[in-house]
Amino acid sequence: MAVLWNSIQSVLVVVLIMILGFVLRRQGWFDDKFGGTISKFIKNIALPASIFVSVLSRLTRGQLVSFSGYLVYAFLAVIIGYVIAFGLVRLMHVRPGRKGIFINAVVNANTIFIGLPLNIALFGDKSMTYFLVYYIVNTVSTWAFGVFLISNDDPTKPKEKHHNHIDWKKVIPMPLVGFLVALVFLLLNIPVLKISFVNSTLTYVGNLVTPLSLIYIGIVLADAGLKSIHFDRDTVVALLGRFVLSPILMVGVLLAAGHLGASFPTLASQTLIVQSATPMLAVLPILANEAHGDVEYATNVVTTSTVLFIIVVPVLMSLIQFI
């Protein structure tokens, strides 16, 4: 019962700051460009700073081998998720313009704007190392594969005319650059964080990620409009895939790895499981619009998953105590 109450309180912190962003946007405090500006600042400045500090303060060279092991298991869970999502698309005859959105909704998560603040609220800064595992997997999955599924699902173009190329700026975004630079400093044993003003500056900037991310989600919900929420078949199955299938796959992979001799700290397992059940990518409607897909469906699954995670997280936190 204590675990349930603690997780509810953690989620309430997240929800209240989201509500602040929602209300201020509705009241006209934030103009149309403000949400995009916050998003750009978080992704390109604040999050790289936060990740850089976290890696150098929480990872040692001896832990890098276990870190790479976590990556393998997380990737495996995501790959199985893709296989099942592809099967569901065929089984349900999901219409063109929705297929890529549906698969991304099931497999890929909103790790930056909800996953990170939620993880810190639930587990504290000490969980950042394990959060980075899921962040890397999710980023590569989304921008190296997921985005192609949406662009290839453009109902206005014949399939043979698609000429896709990898946008390396998205596959290797600034937060991932922050991680890679931190790895170099770690491997070369450069004690940059022992310089007081450098440590303080990066820490202050990095600490902006959580509140600004949640305010941004509030703005997104205000712009989408809660009245537009509806539950059709494709939405319901996508929600079940995100909130039920994905964490079950992660649990299954971690348990199987445990039987094969791998050992995971409790915090690592809990972080990966919770991250696998975070809401859908906030950029889905933008990607759908670029590919002439079903923008209304993309907006609906993002909005519904963002609202429903408030209920899902306390339930999930109660259940994973028994794993």
C-alpha cells in the first residue's frame, strides 16, 4: 500500500506541473511559438547537459560492460515489440496512413518529456544511468526505423517512389551527443566535474529539464484539446500495446535474462519496465502530418496515452514490486 501511495504522490507532482502548463497556455500566457521554443531548448541544451553530468557522476569505467548488457536486453524487447505490432497491423487490417503511427505508438515511448521527469519523480537522480539505457534504445528505434514506417505509409504516394535516407541529426540528436562526449571524458578519466563552476553551471541547466518538459506536455494537451479524445478500435489496441504489451515484453526479457544468469539491480529493472510503459511520442502528429498520414488519429493516441498514464503508473509500480 505504501508503494502505491508513494507512486501516486510522484505522479501527482508530474500531473500538477503538466496542469500548470495546460492552464497557462489556455489563459494565453504562452504564445504559439513558446512550446516549440521550450522543446528546442530541452532537446538541444538542457537534456545534453543533464546527461553529461549524470554519466560522469554516476557511471564508472567498470560499469560500462554492464551498461552495454542492459542495452542488448532493452533492444531485444523493442524488436519483439515491432514484430508483434507488425502482426497486429496485418491482423486488424489497419488502414494506410495509420499503420506507421500504430506501430510507433505500440513500440516507441515519450522518454524525454514524460519518461525522464517520471523516472526522477519515482526513483530519484540515481536512476539516470538506467534511464539512459532506455533513452538510447528508444532514440535509435524511433529515428532509425520508426520514422521510416510513417513516411512509407504515406497514402498519397506510390510505394516505389519513396526515397528515404537516414537523417543523422535525428538518429544522433544532441542528448545522445551529450552522452557520447561524456563517455569520452569518462574513458579518458578527465575530471571536468571537479571544476566547481563547470559542475554547477551544467547541473543548473540540466535541472531545467524536468519542469520545462512537463510544462511543454501541458501546452501540447492544451493545443490538442481534451474534448477531442475518443476510443476507436485502433486507439484502444495501440493503448493496450503501449501500456500492457510493452512492459510485459520488457519483464519477459529481463526474467529470461535472469534465468540465463544475468543479474540486474532492482532499480535497473524497475526503470526499464516503467520507461517501457510511458506514453506515446509527442512528435507523432508532426511525423504523421509530414507523411500525409492520419493526423487526427496520431493526435488522439498521444493525448489519450498522456492522460491515461496517470492511472497506469501507480498500478504498474504496485505490480513490479512482485517481480
